[in-house]
Amino acid sequence: MQDVQTTWQTVLHDLELVVSKAMFTTWFKNTHGVKSEDGIFFVGVPNEFYREWLSTKFHKEILKNLRAHDEHVRNVEYVISKTAPIPSMSPKPQPTMQAKELPLEMSVGRRDNLNPKYTFDNFIIGPFNEVAYSAGQATLRNPGTYNPLFIYGATGLGKTHLIQGIGNSMKIKNPNINILYTNTEKFTNDYVSALQTNKINSFKEKYRSYDVFIMDDIQFLSGRDKTQEELFHLFNTFFDKGRQVIFSSDKHPNYIQGLEDRLKSRLSQGMIIDISKPEYESRIAILNAKCREHGIAIAHEVLDFIAMHVEGNIRELEGIFNTLMAQMDVKKRELNIQEVKLLIKNNIKPKKNVSVEDIIKTIAHFYNLDESLIYEKTRRKEIVRARQVAMYILREDFSISFPLIGRKMGGRDHTTVIHSCDKIKTEVQTDTELAQEIEQIRSMLST
């Protein structure tokens, strides 16, 4: 009978064939076989977040593949293990302390404007963007299913990476597809130029000739009535012909000031999904991915410190990482933790000292409830809603683990917390009243 390491390697080979490369790299590369006894196969994972994710998202697939290679396996358990993971199936050079040169910028396609560096091979997936990623994959499989696909979130969270990744993947799937990626400023300038040169018909023909239309930063359409009108008619043409349209914005279309109601209506008829700030575990995954990408080794305590204290966006994390690389290259060695603290001190924002109990008290006050009711096991609709919103905010805004939230909320199971968070995260996409409630609560917590 083969040992657990060999068995797990075989299972990883199988899993790599059924999940995306990005998903595999993010969630499986840092796992390893620990032991197998009494019909239980133990899989080593780096932390509690991985354990929750694999047990809720991939358990059935993992168990099925394990049983295919070992008929004695009856179940799988995920244990936090600090043992070094099994080497990658595709041999890679050992990381060194010296940082490699930063890669040269890839050229942008002249006709489609897509940047080839934005692919799903280097796209980190986590709870903060999982729904948006899944919607992007569904759009790839069946263009027009979500029309338009509208992705929104604050700057630097990977919206451009995601929507261009969809476009680049479509080109690989169908090299003959006619795609255009643009932004609001370029579209507006083209439209104004066409008006000034009496070439508006050529403008219309050009933009209506594409199979897929991707527009970034649509919030800048605010107040541009004529440009909005042209986009409105363009979208109708694409929609009627079943062609895919993808938009991004820094906010939900209902909250873009100066946007015509009819255009808001069109934007809201498809799929609207937000990307939030990455939580601690995703920030660690992003930093580890950058280390693998550049073939360098950075001490875990350094990455942990950065992930714990820099709660900004992905772009900010990448900027800090590039600064670390440059310093390592100059010094020809790794930086110690004190040097890193000094280097990133301006990126660390002071945290407001707020407890879980304070957060729940604020939410109870907002919904005009006695806070003790939120902890009780009651099915009253208004209390369930407040409790689920509390769980969602504790997870999304304060990055508290599912098990800890469960314990703080009256000893509930972590799966109940996951379900509640997922429910609110889904409903907030379409329920504008709920979205407004959550924003008001966030405002109360930040004052």
C-alpha cells in the first residue's frame, strides 16, 4: 500500500485537472498528506482558513478522488500542520534571497486594448472576490448569461485584472472573437472627436462591430449626458444580439451620481457583484503568490506582519512587495522584521479599538433591538436579519474567523456563520435597502 505522501500527490494530480489553475495554486499547493488511520485520511493545511475553505468547498471532490486511489478511506479530516508542503509537481527553481529583476511590461493589444499580463493564472481567489471570479468563469463558459456583468469595488482590488482576464481568456478560447476593452475616458474622447469631425456614423459602426465590449471605470460617466445616451443605445444593440457586455465601477450603479435612470436600469438587469478588501488570509495568499512569481524567499514572520498590519488594497500590497524586492536587491540579503516595520510604517493605519460586543451592540441599536436577542436562538425574522448582518460585518470588515464569530454569537457552529455571511453577501448585490443599511452601520462603527 502506497504511503500518504504518494497518495496525496496522486490526488493532487487528479484535482489539478478539474479545478482552474488559479484555484489549484491558491488552495492546494500548500497542502500535504499527514497520515491515514482507521479509515481517516488527514490532510495538512497551513491555517484555519484553509481548513474551513477545503472542508466547505472541496470536501466531496477530495474524498471522491481519495477513495479512487485508496478504497480504505472513509472520510477526510483537515489538520493545521506546519510541516513543509510536498514539492510542486512541476519542478521550480529554489527561491533565493536575491530578488529577480522585475519583468518588463507586456505590450497591450492594439485592436482590443487588452493587457496580456492580466490572466487567471496569476489571479488570487479568496472570499473577497470569489463570487466575482465565479461569475467571470460563468461568463466565459456561456457569454451573454449575465448581461451586463457589472463588477464594482474600491480602487486597487483587482477589478481591472478580473475583467481583462475574462477578455484574455475569451481570446484563448476563441482566437477569432472580436473584443474591445476600453475605459470611460477613452470612450468619451472617441465620441466627442466623432461629433467634432462629423464621423458619428463611423463611431457607431466601430463600436457595434465587436462581439464583446468591456468598459472600465463607468462611474466617470457621471454628468456626461450625451455620452450616456450613446452608451445606452450601444448596450441595447449588444443586448439584443446576445453579445457580452462587461462593466466595472467603484460603486454600485444605483449610487453613481448623475447617471440616467434608464442607464441604471440597464446596468442592473444583469449580474452586479462587488469585490471587497482582501482579508488577512487572502493578503497572505497574495504575498506568497508574489514570492512564487519572482522566485524569492521572504521569512514567514515578515509576510505575516505585512498581512496583519497593511489592510489596504491589492495594489498597496504589491507596492510594498516591490519595495521589499528593491531593498533586498540593494542589500543582497533578506530584511529583518525591524527593517520591514520601518519600511512600511507609513502604510500602517491606526486601528480603532472596537470589540465584537461593541459591534453587536451598535447593530442591535440600529435595528432597535435589545442586543441580548441577537445571541438567542430565535427564528423571529427581524432578529435573524440583524444577527446575519452582524456576522457578515464581523467577517467582511474585521476579518474575524468563522469559528470565533460562532462562539461570540451564542456558540453557533461555524457552518451556520458561513451560511449567514454568504446569504447577506448574495442579497446585498440586489437588495438596495440592505446595502444602504450596511453602509449606515459601517458609518456608525467608524465614528
